[in-house]
Amino acid sequence: MAKGPGGFGDMGAMVRQAQKMQKDMEKVKADLAERVVEGTAGGDMIKVHVNGAQEIVSVKINPDAVDPEDVEMLEDLVAAAVSAGLKKSKEMADKEMNKVTGGLGFPGM
């Protein structure tokens, strides 16, 4: 069997490289779960903290944003803040994963 460039001899090196990349990606995922970004809405009346695993960590609502006559506005502000936080979290996670994968863009990573 041929060894060297393009031969089966490279298969072991490719497997080791893939295993290292997988281990590095798991480390980045663990690190991202500890990192938190903030999404806001309504001039910072609503603040949502999201970790790098796209999990909502906390929601802070300024009491001035609570109007019993306009609950729909509060709901819209919370939804906007959550969306902003999730977007920032995804961008952070994508940036960190691209450092590991070299921009190969594995789906779901």
C-alpha cells in the first residue's frame, strides 16, 4: 500500500488531528458555558445575560418598564433583549469555534 501524501499512511495523522480538534472544541464549549454576554432593550430597561452555550442566565427588568396598562410592550422588550443576547452569544461562540476549526464551519458547532 502506498504511504505518504495521499496514501493510507496519512490516515493515522488525520485521525489524530481530528481527535485533537474534537478535544479542543470540547474545551472551547466548556469555556463558552462560563462566558456571559448581555442583550438589552428599551434603553437598557431590560437586560438579559446569556452564556456562550446560548442559555439564558438571568433577566433584569427595571421597575420603570413595568406598566400594567401595557404588558405587551414589556413582552416585546423582553423578547428583543433575549434575541439580542442570543445573537451576541452565537457570534461569540462562532468566533471561538472558528479559532479551533480554522473556519471549516461544522454544522451545530
